[in-house]
Amino acid sequence: MKVLIIDGNTGFDSKYEEYLKSFILENETSGNEVNVFTLRDLNLDYCTGCWSCWVKTPGQCIFPDDTDLVRKEMINSQLVIFVSPLIMGYPTYLIKMVQDKMIPLVHPYIEIINGECHHESRYKKYPQLGLLYYPESNTDDDDLNIIHDLYKRLAINFKSEMVMFENLKEIEIIKNINNEATVN
């Protein structure tokens, strides 16, 4: 399975770094092809909401940055996992920047899904999405419920589904990923 890991860590935290390295290693030894984008090392710009990616340069942001590479890899992966520490109860601003700039991957046209307005697909197939978080000491169930709901909404808008949303031991997550691969 082709897995894209989007690392949203904003700085060096040795426990987080060890956790992520272990997760990547477990994925690779399980036979998954793993690509990693460490967002803090990339040239990222905020989405300006100009709609040029729909009107002037369909499918591509008019302001080139490294999210062009991330989007290309994303749409060619089977699973995209956002990995982030939680800061004030939410994944980092780097993760949010990339998620906002995913909008060129859908059309501006609207369709009704379950009584709600959503953008039409630009591509025939989209990867499954996952979030692997590293909680703060004060992360509570309310924080996790909010994040879970937000990521379920992101998956709907991205024509995908959430396949995992947990802070588990790495081997359990890999088993979940590989089980999903055999189902699809």
C-alpha cells in the first residue's frame, strides 16, 4: 500500500520524533511504500481563498509552493496520514495550512450528499485519510470529539473516509492500515 505521512510537528520534541520514526519503520517493515513530508522543512504559504485554483489554473494553486508536491503525492497515494502533536487541542497550524490547500483537488461545482452541499470530485479516486495525534497532557475527551468530527467532515469534503483516528501503539496502527488495504 502506498502511504503518505504528513508530519505537522512544528519543532523538535524527542518523544514525538521517536514515536514518528517508530511508526514509519513499522510501516516500511510491513511492506508499505512510505513517503513522508515534514512540513516544517517545506516552503508553505497560506491559502488566500482567491479561487484561482478553480477558475484561472484549475486543479493547481496560482501561488506555487511546496503544497504542489504534497497534493501530487496525496492524490497518488492510497492512504494519507496526518501526524501531529496536539497544541491547544488541535493539530498544528502546518497541518491546517496543507488541509486548506487541498481545495484544488476538488471542483468548485456543488453536489448534494446526505442533504448537504459538497464540492464535486476532480479525480476518480481519492486516498483514505487518517489522523495520528500525539496528545498534550491536558487533552480530554471533548478535545478528541471535536477533532474527530472535524476530520470526518474533511474526509467527506475530500471524497474519502477516515480509516483511523487513534493514538495507538504503532504496531496496532499498522495492522489497521494493512487490514484496510486488504479490504479495498
